[in-house]
Amino acid sequence: MSTSQPLQPPPSAKGGTHNQGGTPAISTLALGSYGKGVLCCLIATVSFGLMFPVMSDALRHIDPFTFTSLRYLLAAAACVILLRVKEGRGAFALKGEPLGLAWLLGSIGFAGFGFLVFLGQQMAGRDGALTASIMAATQPMMGVVVNAVVRRTAPPRYTFLFVLLSFLGVALVITKGDVSGLWNGPGNYWANGLIILGMLFWIIYTFSAGYFTRWSVLRYTTMTMVLGWTSSALLNGVLFASHTIPMPNLSDVIAIIPHLLYMSFIVSFGGVLLWNFGTRIISPLNSVLFMDVVPITAFTVSSLTGVIPTRFQIIGACITGAALIMNNLYLRFHSQRSRIAK
């Protein structure tokens, strides 16, 4: 799908195909499917938004590396069981799909995202949940850039201006209005950089699902998660062996059980499956637009727990949201002009 077709139903959903009785059976079916895709992405992003406040408490007890390994161990096990039940004995056949690419995507999409984003959130301190969640709102713009690189086609003229506007909003959020803090505070700089890189990894994982056309959504999710977990566990073992991070004690593991259950089964199992299912229906460029739901959810929950966003953070979030909306409207206008020109 090109960047000039944002958030639109597939052609079959626009009408024009009727059955013999004159009812738009095919178009109604397509609209129903598209609606399911939208609902899946919406539910997934709400669960993603809640994970940042949840992780704020979990990171007081355990490092992000060990938590990520434990999280995907449970989630991958659940996916394996479901895949075996749904698709039978041949559930784990490669069907000609590249195993190496699946491992790479799983490693950056799960291990890379989990390590980098939550390490950055931990480094950001008390406001880490807000910082990480607003970074998620940059993913639609990252998606435009990734799509342009993959397809080797430049995005429409003004899209990069909206990208810059979006990042201005992010800068206001993470610096609370003191933009110079991006450079004056090296701790914040590194934390923000790690979060941005982790978000980019998730975008790459999302857009690359289209390469695995022979796999069902469940198989793609399961195979990449299992392979990604192996990378996570290996790196975790290296960090333990080198004494870079300490082994968690029993009391810390017990303290994070509620957080681990939510992150494993609600976010990683349910949320990621819904996300990949919805993305396959409505396309990656459209699904990443729903990442705007993430900061809204996280801001709401953080406010309820006493972390109130400042005036500049709210303004920054509005600027980022406005940039995304204006870019979407511009792409719609650009698409209409292109069709008229043809």
C-alpha cells in the first residue's frame, strides 16, 4: 500500500459489487472484515498503552532484560500451545518462509523492543511511562519513512514537515518545555534515544509481516516470538555471566508476578496477536496510526496514579497528534489529486 492511501478500506469495501439479488454482499463482507481489523488494532493499542504504567512498578524490582525474557517465555509458550491446537501437526512447518529473517524480526521486534524501550523507561525515572508512551505516537511517522525506504519511493512533499512537527511535540513532552534539556541532560538523551530505537524496531517488525504470506497471523506471531525469545534468553545469560546485571532474588520475582501476568498474556499474547491480525487486514500504514491511542491511555492511567503531565507535556502531545491528523488529511488530498490526474 502506498503512503497516499491512509486509513481507507480495501477497494472491495467501497461498494460496486453486488450479488444477483442486488444486495452488496461482497462489499458488506469486506467492510465487516475491515471493521474487525480496526477493532483489533484499537484493543491492542489500549493494552500497549497500559503496559508503560505497569512497567513503572515492575522496574523497581527487576531489570528490563530479565523481565523481557520471562515475559516472552510465558507468551511464546501460550502461542505455541494455541498454534498446535489450531493448526495441527504441521503447525510449525516453514512452508518455504525464511527462518533467518523470522529470527531477525523476532529478535528486534520482541527482544530489541523490550530491552531498549523499558531500559529507556527505567533510565527516564518517575516520568518514564509518560516519556515512553508519547514516543509511541511517533511510530506512524516512522512508518511513513520505513515504507518509503522499503518501497524506494519518496513520501509526498509535506510529510517530512509533519514528521518534524511530530518530533517537536515529542521534544516538548520529554523536556517539559525545556528543549535544551535534550542536550544538557545526557541521561535523558540516552534514555530517549533507546526508546526511539526500540519503537523503530517494532515498526520494522510490523511492516515486515507482509513478507510471510504463507504463514497465518498466528504462525507468524508464534514463530517470530519463539525465535525472538531465544535471542533474549541468550543475551540475558551473557549479562548474568558477566555480572552486568544481578540475578533477581525470589522476593523480587514474587513481587512482579501480577505485572508479568499482564505483560505476558494480555499484552504479548493477546495484544500482539490482535495487532498482527488487524495489521494484516488494514495494512501496516493504517494500523500504526492507532499508536496514537497509546499515549492517551498511558497519560490517563499515570494521572490516576499521581503522575500528572505538565502543561508543556500536554501541549507537546497535542502537537504530535495534530501533526499526525494533518498528515493523514494531506495524504487523503494527495491521493484524490493523483486519481483525478490519472
